[in-house]
Amino acid sequence: MFRLFLLAALSLGTVGACTTSPKLSIEQSAIAVAPTSMAIENQFDSASDFAEGAALVQFGREFRYIDHSGRLTVTPKMELEAYAPFSEGLAIVRLGGLFGYLNRQGNFAIEPKYEQASKFQEGLAAIRVNQRYGFIKPTGEVVIPPKFEMTSGFSQGFAAVKLGDKYGYIDQTGKTAIEPKFDDAWRFSAGLAAARIGKKWGYINQGGQFVAQPQFDGAFNVADSMGRIRVGDRWGYVDLSGKIAISPQYSFASDFSNGLALVESNKKWGYIDKSGKFIIEPKYEFAASFTDGLAPVKLGEKWGYIAPNGRIAIAPQFEEAGSFYEGLARVKLNEKWGYIRKP
């Protein structure tokens, strides 16, 4: 269950994979029903979300970075084997089977020399050397020497690390903050982290004490003050005190965002509030969480976007669709990816 936030190669996909189902009619309350014009024409074989003003796009076998207008913004000085979006000013790239970092000028900020590398978060990035993980600064200086078997990367000043067969946490100097005593552990969010003892998961605070005793079959990051949990094959939520806020009842559940969470019920997707009440009834073949005030949803065979009140903001017309970031969302139309602007 432990998640290592490392990127081995570029992976640009759809919001989700779904089975085909009969087409449904578009609600009469739709805000926009006309075809949506492209902000950046659909011309790419793959495309990433925008981050830090740039998106990674693919033309055939070549990858390039574009800005919000679609112009090339970062051009690598040589062809590389793999690329990733920018994070804290640097992008992971691969050359000769090894990973390094590219800067905005298209030059190597850190030469490819690592077996694995993660994106920079809170000023540090996890790298792997000789099967052990450590941390570097954006200058390439090693801050924490590689000695861990696994790590989550830093979040809220802590990183989960594996030493021997147990997980604990270190601070940004590499000093042990929470002794290794867990069988698995996640990163901190909202002051809590999911941790496992034996086969059961609970939530710990930054002192290493359980606020929700190990009792769940799965536990995940806290988002918008709610933590996702799984009991058997049912999903629910706990609050920041560790108490069950919404009993496990859904086939699947996503993180809360702006007071709403996407859940699956009876093979359809809808959105609940923090009381567990459906604000948007489950009626979609698939969907994603709200970002930038809109959420992509699949009706029949096409993707569109809805507002938090459930009204259609952009009519279903795309083969695939991503979430809005920095005012733009990647969409697939006629087998090519482009970008639309938030209405």
C-alpha cells in the first residue's frame, strides 16, 4: 500500500478508463451546449496538465513544453528518453537510463546520474543511488545521504522512510522525527498520516501517536479535512479527530475537494458533501474531482464538465478529458489532444 512518488517515465493518460454504455441525453439545464472552441488546437499525441505555466506535449516521438498560448516555452538542448512536468522550477528527465533534472532554459540543472528521481517538493527531491534513497537540493547538493529502502518524499516537513522492515519519519535535516515502528506509512497531510500495523491501517499525528487506531483495511491521505478509508470493499471517511464521519458504504471514494467528494455507487458516479449526502446524484459513467470550480464527467460515450451545483458547464463532446489547472484543461478530440479554456 505504500506509495513512492517517483517518476520513471512520462505517463499521460485520460481521467479514467471506462466501459462503453448507451448514450444519454444532455440535461436541459446545460449552461453551454454548442461545441467548445479550442484554446490550443487538438494536435498532440499526448498532453499533460498545466503546472507552473507549462504543459508537456507529444508530437510523434518528440516531447516539448508549451505555455498557456500554445507556444514552445522550454526546448531541451538534446532529445531525451523521458520527460515530466515541472515542479518547483525543475523537471525530471531521463537519459541513458538515468534520471536528472531540466531547467527552464532547457539545460541540465542536475545531470542524469540517478537510478530513480522524484519531483521537488518543499525544496527537496528523493533520489536513488545503489538501491538506496536520499534527498538532494535543487543545486544537486546531497542533503540526506542515500540510506533508506523507500521514501514518500517530504510533506509538511516530514518524509516517511523505510529502514529494515519498518517505516518511520525524518525531518528535512535527515534526523529521525518518528522512530521506525510501522509496517507501512504514507505522507502527512493536514497533520495526519496513514500508517499500518500488521494488516490494519490507522492515522497518526506528527508526534507518532495514533489518533485513529489501526482498524481499517485501507487508509489514505487526508484532503479537505477528511481521510478516505476502506473496510472490506466499502469506502468511507474519517474526520481530523480520527472518528468515522461517513460510514464505509461506497464502491469507491475519492478525496474531498472544496467540500465535495466523488464516489461510486451502483456502478455510477456522483458527488457527496461531508455529511455523506449526495449533492449530485450518481448518474455518470465516470467522473473526476472538482478543480478550478469544474469537474470532468462522462455521459454516454462523451466527456464534458459540470459545475458544483450539478449543472453542465461544458457539454459532453470530448473523447477524453482532464481536469482544469491554471484555467486550462486537456481534452481529446478526433484522436488528438488539445486544451480548452475555463468558461
